[in-house]
Amino acid sequence: MKKKLVNRKIALAFVLMLVPAITLSYLASVFTVLPFDLKSYHELQEEANPLFNILMQWVSYLGETAISMALTAIIVATFASRRQWLEAIFMLATTSSVLLTFALKEVIHRARPFPLAENATGLIQKINQYSYPSGHVLFFVVFFGFFAYLAWMHFAGRVRMIVITICAALIILIGPSRIFLGAHWASDVIGSYIIGTIWLFVLILAYQEVMRRRDHDP
């Protein structure tokens, strides 16, 4: 009975997230700019100062392809060195957010707020040319969100709290940084937070199911 109640709550949470995700995705496919997009951009520009500018640029820099690949490799190697192979595999699986971003961008085809430099080729160029959803935000929510979850499950003491705090701070800051830098509209970012959370929950549930089956194997 308790398990059924938990499953219903999870199903309800998914529905509550899917509705705004689908709505925002549809609006992004129809409208280049939504009413609150310009307002959000200008309000963030009013916060501009040397320290704020550096912070926004630094956070966004962590989402660049080479850096995100390096971060993934480091975290995967960390869990592998601890012989936590399942955790290493699932951290690697968080890179599926890149494919999800590519698929949604190809379907929605929303233009960027400002043109970006054409300095990439292939898949990276295709991902970069469209605005919705934000690949940086999706990656941060899924990657750092799952890392924070594993830290809560497997780390202890000060290390656990430091990792979770850093991951939470990066997830919170990446959205405003993408708007401030003119790479995305606020609606791109909000949609990415919602979609990223949905995908993060999928990975966490999959991880829990694999753990449950492994623990019950003779």
C-alpha cells in the first residue's frame, strides 16, 4: 500500500512537470520571444558590474563542451577508483542530456536571442544554432543534480555537504548566466530547468531500480 502511494506521488510529480514543459516547448516553437523574456534580460543587465560579469562568465564556461567532458571524465574516474562501477556508469549516462538537447532543438528550431559565433562543426554546431532548450542548463541540472544525489547517498560529513552545496549553487546560477550573456531567453532557461529535472528523476529512478534488483539478487 505504501509503495503504491509513493508511485502515485511520483506519477503526479511527473504530470505536474510535464504540463509546463510541453506548454513552454510549444510556445517556444511558435514565438521567437515571450513577453517576460525581454524583461528578464534587461533586469539582469541592470545587475551588471565587474564581479557579477566574471561570475556569470565563469559559470557558463563550465558548460562549454571541452570543460563539461572533462568534468564528466573526472567524476566517472572518481567513482571508478572507488570501485563504484554502477555510479560511474550512471554519471556517464547523464551525458544523455546532450542528445535530449539536440533532439528538442531540432524539433523546436527557436532562434537565439543574439547570433553566436560559427566556430563549431557537426553535432555541436547544430546544438549551438538553436535556442530552446538551453544545453548548459540541461547539462547542469542532470549532471550536477545526479552528482549531488550520489554525494548524498555515498559521501559523508563535510565532503557530502560541500559537494551538494557546490552542485546546487551551479545549478541555480547557470540559468541567469545564460540569460545575462544573451545566449538564451528566460523561457529557454525555465523550460530547460523543468525538462532537466524530469530527466534527472528518470535517471534517479532507473538507478534506484538497478540498485534494488542488485541487492535482491542471490
